[in-house]
Amino acid sequence: MAALEIEARDSSSYARAGRLHTAHGDVRTPAFVPLATKATVKGLLPSEVEAFGYDMVLANTFHLLLNPGPDLIDQFGGLHRFMAWERPIITDSGGFQVFSMGHGTVADEIKGRSPHGEAAKRAGAILSIEEQGVRFRSYIDGRERLLTPEGSMSVQAALKSDIALVFDECTPFHVERDYTARSTERTHRWLERCLSWHREHGPAEQLVYGIVQGGVFEDLRRESASVVAASACDGIAIGGSLGAEKEQMYEVVRFAVEELSGEAHGRPRHLLGIGEVDDLIRGVELGIDTFDCAMPTRLGRHGSALVPDPQTRWRIDLTKSSCRQADEPLIDGCPCPACSQGFSRAYLSYLTRAKELTGMRLLTAHNLTFIAALMSELRTAIIAGRLAEVTSALRAGAPLPLRPPQGV
């Protein structure tokens, strides 16, 4: 049986709705995947994440390799039991961490600034990118380590994730075309090494996704998508830094999706690291099935809540003076704990400014509730043949039908 069962297609875009079949259950698509980077969605219990409507989370191979290590997690039978999440898990490969160690965050890259904060601590930790793999200095103990395509797949096999991503180099958009071309070709060679290792040693029930690279160059993106589509991978992720601004990002994604036709058309497509509200809407129209991003949880930890207002980028900053005496909830009728239990914007503003953990937890829960409702609305619209109408309304700031949690 194919990994993705497509249930409906939109007649005016590339959008489709379906079910992604994995060893630990189905994922209703299109879907957003919250980050459980270090085997936890920060601030929340697994049962709460499931209750908010999520079918799958994403864990980070690189960080779990360094701490607590794949051997310990393997002793518990894999990541599902270790973190008490019995639904699907996707694991990244460590490729993005190669990018962030060498170039800082995507925001650092786009804004042309040096890495700062935690990124500054990581800066210089990458020692070399070689054909064999990547040499880096561990941020845990300073030891030199080597991560190879085979090593990444071995870690993901020990984690026993439902979906493993192949090891790749995530090239930034500002590097020269020649470097991007060489890097993309190396990513393709690493793809074959990953698939070869997995055929011999990987869990039979684990799906493997190839990753499309190629920077912002149309021919390189299309070529990479064709190479990945021709491989034996079960699904296809679109990765790399996608450009300096949104329209360029959408164009780069379109290049890849247009190439993922024919034999690869029915395989699941994942867009790595993208999760802003407008990007999710456009990504669904472009035919993406699943997304992951730190956005909703990171915003919550830093005092911002998602609201249906495109003029403010669908968010409100609770540290602003306008919130300090505001008596209303974040969103009327929202079933999240922050809204349904009567907490005012003023109280949440106070918690945020005082850096209280309760505030971070409440805002994280609210933001994940909002994103789950958004993805559910888009999925329902595709199935009902109303996607164009619904996306137009969402872009105009229409409220979402926010449903109660499914029970913890």
C-alpha cells in the first residue's frame, strides 16, 4: 500500500487531502507537525498535543544523538515509548544542524547578521563538510564528532521513528551557484548511501523521505526534484533555504512540486521548517502534505499569540503596552486553556513580562490550538471543494472554527 492515500484534490490548485499511513497510525493531511526537538514539545504533555488535534511530531536526530544518545533510547524500545507518544514520529537527519552551525539561523542568513545568542555558541562548531560526512565539535562536551549519511540513518533506526529523513547539506541561498550545484550533487550521492544503508539495516516499517535541494536556482531545484523522485524513497521533503522573501520561497517550492509528477505524484510531500500562517495557506495550495516549524511554540515562549489578523501577521505581542490592561481573551470562543479558562490578555501579558512558565505554557497551547484549527479548516475545504473560497476568507482575517480539544 502507498504511504499516502489521496482522498480529494482541489481543482484550481495543486492542493490535496489524504491520509499518510505509518506504523503508528494515520496522519490526516494536509497537516502541521509540531517540533518535539529533544523528545518533548516544550511545555506540553504528549496527551495534550494529541488532544489539540495533532497526529505526528518531529524529533531532532542531531540533538538526540548528542544527548541522551540513541543507545539509551533504543533500550526503551525507541522514541515512542521513551517520550510516551504512541502516534507517528518523523525524525530529521541532522542536515539542518550542519547549516545552522555553519551559517546561523535562517533569520540570521536572510538579514545578513552574524549568529547571536545560542547560534553564536554554535558558530564555528562545524569543522568540515566532506564526501564522507560532516565533522563538527559537539556543543555538549566539545568532542570532535563525525556524522555520515549511514550514521544518521543508524541513529534514526535506533530511534525507531515512523519516517526518517535522509542526510543532506542544507545550503544557504546567498552562496554562489557553483557551490550550490556541488552541494546538491553531494546531497544526491548521500541520498543513495542513506537508501542503501536502510535497505540493508533499517526497520522494515520505517518510511524514508528524500530531500530536494538546489537553492533558489530553478534548474537546480527541478533537477534535484527529478533525482529524488526517481529514487526509491517513500516520500519527498523540500529543504534548504528557500529565498530572501516569501514570493521567492513560493516560487522555489512550485519549481519542485511541478517536477514531482508522474511516478512520484502520489508520494507524500513535506516542506521543512515552514509554518507561518500565510505560508501554510500557500503551501497547501502548492500541494504540500505536511509541514514542520518552531513558529507556534517559539512564539508562545516569547510572548506572542496567534490571532486571525493578517495585518499583524496573525499574531499579537503580549509585551506591548496595549495588552497590559486588556480584559478580553486572546480569541473569543477559543477552546485552548488560555482562553477557555478565563485568562485575560492583561494576565497573560503580566505572565509574559514576568517570564513565568505558566504564561509560556498557556500561549504555546493556544498557538498550537490555532494552527490545528487552521489545518483542519484547509483539509475540510479541499474535501468539500471550497478551498479557493476558504483561503480567500482566511487571508482576509476570517475567524477560524475553533473546536474543543479531543479529550486528554
